[in-house]
Amino acid sequence: MVEKNVGGRDRLVRTLLAALLTVVSIRAFERGKRAIGLLAAAGALGFGLNAVTCFCGVNEALGIDTSRD
């Protein structure tokens, strides 16, 4: 099992970023801008996964732990 390292405000910000990037992705695809849509979708999935699992690999690599905030 992976130890949690995302919590508090960090988790909330990641959730909001995931929602925002989802909207950006959908609008980009509607306008035919596939590259931007795919990048935004990948970002949304990454931030969403971080928020749901409370784990971030970048935080782990940098020794950052916001789960106690």
C-alpha cells in the first residue's frame, strides 16, 4: 500500500485543477484542437488521481507531505 502524502488544501486544489482541466479539454476537443485537449485531459486525470488516492509521485520524490495539513 502506498503511504498518503496529499491532503488538506493541496487535495482541494488538485480537485479544482482536475475539474478546470476537464472543462478545458472538452472545449478544446469541441474546437478541433486535439493536442491541447489531450494534454488537458492527461493533466485532469493526473490531478484527479492524486486527489482521489491522496498520493503524488512528485511529492514522494521531493519529500513533500501535505497529508497532515
